Amino acid sequence: MSRQNILSGSPWEDKMGYCRAVRIGNIIEVAGTVAIVDGEKVKADDAFAQTNNIIERIEKVLQEAGASLNDVVRTRIFTTDISLFDDIARAHGASFRDIKPATGIYEISKLVAPEYLIEIEFTAIVS
């Protein structure tokens, strides 16, 4: 099977030696992704907007890999504050209400920078 690496252009990809997503056969694994916090549309204190931003960005990555959100079978959500669950769940549910991937949400002590409240990993299988 061939391997397709999907790069996002992030400077971290070369520094850490990773890519945004890898497709081998019909399986796509998407690296942990944080929001692009711009201070206007996506703020450092807005878990709903950060979750939406992540999902919108990954939807484009999946399209580049020949898939869609409908192919997502698992999401793993990491947050620095589990009390934000309702906002995270509302945003996740808006995209995945009918798809219903397996998921988990985990509170962790920190992400790579303090403005990030959420990081999400995705697994998709193209049928």
C-alpha cells in the first residue's frame, strides 16, 4: 500500500518530523490539531470557537486525503479544562451528530501554548 503524507505547512512539521495526516490504504490518521487563535473569530477563552475551527480545518485535510467528515470513526479530544465540556460537545455535536464517531474527552494539564484549550485527533476510514 502506498503512503500519502498530507502537510499543512506548519513550521512544526519539519521541527518535530511529523505531518498533519497520513493515509495508508483506506485509513487516515490526523495528528493532534489545535485551533488558529486569531483573537477575533477564535479567542483564547472560547472553547466552542476553538473546537469549530479545528473541525473546519481538518475537514479540508480530509478532503485532500480523499475523505470527508462522514468517514471519521474516532475523535480524541484533549482539553485543559473539562468544565468546558458543554461548549466542546456542542461544537463537536454540530459536525458529528449524525456521523457519531467513537470519541473520548480527556482533561490534561497543558497543551503546547496557554491560548489553546482543545486539541483533537481524528481517525477516518474511507469505505
